[in-house]
Amino acid sequence: MLKILKIGLGIVLVLVLVLVVIGVIVAGFLGQIPVLSEYINIFQPVDLGVTSSQAEVNELINNAGYKISAPEGFNRVNFRNYTFIHEGKKDYKVTVTESELSSILNYFPFFPFIEGAQVKIHTDGAVEYSSKFILENLEIINYYDPPVWTELSSVLGEVKRRVPAILHRGFPVYIKARPVYSAEAGIQLNVESLKLGRIPLPINLLVQNSQQNAIAAILSELFFSPNIVYTEAQIGQLFNENIRRVVDEFVTNGIRNLPNISIKSFSFKDGKVDFDGSISTQLNIIRRSP
């Protein structure tokens, strides 16, 4: 009898311990334990308080006179079974809200590599962007007919080789920038802040702590030479020198190669983006042969 009581008491104590641990974790997620919350949420997307919906995308498509032809069963997650063909071209001028822009990124077939996007546009022209970035789904650039992003495809292969496979399925990104456009230079993002989750980059912007050298070593392995461990200062310098150029070139080349799309001007202000240029008139999504 005593043995049974001890076993029962042990089970109860284990259950209590499990409940306490769960309670602590939940409290951390809810921000009620600040230190724990900081560590739990370090790889969570930044919430900018911007909503999005499929209904907003549908309204934008209808207002633009744009058509999407897709077979039954298509969704942007299973894009590898389809080919994407753009047709037609027309001048298009529109003002889009930050909510509508977020909806385009979250629900339009073009962007299966973006999940939970929020775009915040400030009155002074600064733009904040937060989302989960799904690296493996960037392969959609290989499914356009004709191929339009061959240069970016080679870059993608190199990036995927450097980044651990576990991150290919998604990691949170945050960017604050002041994007401007000119016909001569294309898009210049003017990045002010870049974060992976809640971790700021370049690495020298991190608050000094005992983990910093370890983080520097990890970033060296992931993004630079696998045989050289860069110091914190060296990584900071590499980001400062290269991140703006790389991001600007990637975005500019990506947009310039979008089928039947061109930009005359665009600007961000007062929670909206003004676009003047041209767009295609129809997207045909065709099932690929087995």
C-alpha cells in the first residue's frame, strides 16, 4: 500500500512539475516573464500591427482588370507542380495601403516564399517589413516560362548551399528601410535596420554579452567562408560594406526581370505606396506534366 502511495505521489509530483514548466513557457510567450520571453521570442517575427486578407487581394485584382487563370487544386504552396506564364501589358497607376501591400505579399501566387508579411509605411517615408522567409520556396523563380531570373537562380543555389537545411523551411526577417526609385539607379532600399528574428545585424549592433563571440562564429560559418572565423568587428564591416549593395541589386534585378512589369515611379509615404508603371494583364498557371 505504501509503495502504491509513493508511486501515486511520484506521478502527481511529475505532473505538477510538467504543469509548472508549461506555465512558465506560456508566461514567457505572453511576455509575463521578461527575460524568458526575450529568449523564447528571439526567433519570432516582429509584429507591426498590420492586417491582411484574401478579400483585399481580390478587390485589387478586380479593380486592376487583372486575370488569373489557375486549375482546380492550385495553391501557392504546391507551385512546383505548375508553370507560370504572364500575358499582355498595360499602363497602371495605383495607390496601395500598407494593409493591401501586405495582403499582396501574403496571398498572391507570386510569393510562396513569404508568410505572415506585414508592411508598415511611416509618414516620413520609412518602411518596416516583417515576415517569415521560406528559402526553399524561392525556387518559384525557376517555374516561369520563359525563364526570367536565371542570374538569381545561380545566386539562390549558392545561398542554399551556405544556409543549413533546417533554415530552408523558414526563418523570420525584419527590415527597416527608406526605399527610393530612379530610372537610372533602379531601387535603392537604404537599409537602416536588418534583423533575423529579434537579432539585429550587423553583428556589432548586438548588445554586448557573453554569447556574442559564439554568434559571430556561427554567422561566419553560415554566410561567409566556412574555413575562416571572422571577428565581430569584421562581420560588422562586411555587412556594412555589402548588405546594402547586395540587397539593392537583388531587388532591382528581380523587379526589372518581372515579366511585362515596369516602373516609372513609386514612393512610400503616409501609410501608402504610389505606383506608376505597367503590369501584365493575365497570369496563366498551367499544371506541369508528370
